[in-house]
Amino acid sequence: MCDRVGIGAVWVDDSAPPGLPPLDAWTALAMLAPVTTRVRLGAMLLAGRRPAPLLAAMAATLGTLAGDRVEVSLLGLPEAPVRPYADAFLAASGEQGRPTVAVEVGDPEKLDRESLDWLVAVADDMLVTATDVDRVAEAARELRAACALAGREPESLGVAVRLPVSVGRTATEARARWDAEPAFAELGPPEQAGVYGTLEQCHERVIAFAHAGVTDVRCVLPNAADIHDVIAQVTAMTVGTVDKLAPGAPRSPAPPPPEGWGGRPRFPGGSPPPATGGAPGR
């Protein structure tokens, strides 16, 4: 369905939250590759779970099956820092057959200059992690500014964010979907933790991300019985191509209402008739 309705990429995350069995991203993506033709196939992988040369070979094999639609995001752990693992993965991948690579950066304010120079040199995209959705746009702006200082054109850098999404025709429907998803239970208030609310509210949030420089919103969807309806609403809240949105530019004004909007005038003469009435009788 995602392939048909215009979703840009399908991501499989093998960093399962506590209490859930780990998901093997490559098995899932290998099943998707032959039944899709357009959608990009992405794996979000914990550093150190697989040997880096083995991961490079797996990515190359999947790229052959999927026709160069593979993306890899590398996530760090305290016991397995992402930088040495990413270096080993990229060295084993080589230039030919290398997938699009994103690296988790966490909070841009905590990046020192050496780390930033390394990221600018190796990453196609950077994955921002934020526990407060209001911080996402600010982090994207900081990241673009830092990359410009490091000598890389901000337009050449993809900025991705991974957020839970619960969208509904009403706020009540969005809340019901959020509350029914166990994976969202520990994330905090939905208004702060994700893209949440009616379709119009979620669309406003995505537009704000795009204006801040976010190029890729990776939506963690609730495992709802009506997931097809959820996906349909997610496609409606997207903004199309970010090539048409200049980061930091002011929002376009709303178009004027159509001529004659609102139906026939209530007072054809242009103003209401004067009030009439007499003094109350005794």
C-alpha cells in the first residue's frame, strides 16, 4: 500500500523497545523488495549488532534486489559508539554499491567540531533524536548552520527525524489511537512526544519542520486495526517536495476566498434595515 499511495520510504527499526522481540530488519526488507517498485527501503540498525563487513555485504545484496533503493541509518549505543562502526561499514562498502547512509546525531548542541567535521564528511543524512517535538525544528536549524560552518552546503544534507504519529479526523480519534498503542505509553504527552492531532494540526507541524530544514519525517505508526486509514491520512499531511520550501522563509499567505464565497448576501442592500419597535404598552 505504501508503494502505491506515495510514501517515500518504508523503514524497519531493529532497536526494539523493552518487552518486544527484536525485529530483523533485513529479513523484513528482503520480503518487501520483490513486491515493491518505487518506495525506498530503509533499515535503522544498532551499531555492533552485526559485524560491519557483514552488514556492508547484506546492504549490497539488498541493493541488487531492490534496484538501488536501499538506505541505512546507524544508531549508536553506549557500549557500541556509532563512529568507529560507521567507518568500518563505509570502508567495507566502497563507493560502488554503497547505500544512502544516515547517522544518528542526537542533540546538535552537544556535537564538538571534530565530530561535526566527521559527520559532514561521511553522512548523506543526519538523524535527529528529540524527546520534545517542539525541539525538532530548532535542532534542524542548528544542524544546518553547523554544517555550513564546517564547509558543507546545507542543501546537500538530508535532515531526518523519527517521531511517533497519531492522526485522526478528530482529536478524540487521534488520542484513542495513541492510547491503544503500547509502544507510545512511555513517551509522555502526545502533544510533546510526536506528531499528533487532527489532519490539519499534523499538517501544520510537518510544514513547520520543512521550513526549518527537515527533509525526512520517519513516522512511527500505531499498530491499529485501521492502519490503512492511518496511512491514507499520513499521505495527506505531507508537504510534497521540500525543494519548494526554503528553510527559514516566511509562510505563504492564505489565498483569498473565492468570489461570491458564502452564498447569497443576507442583506441585498448592503446593510441591515433599521430596527423598529414601539414603547412597551402598559
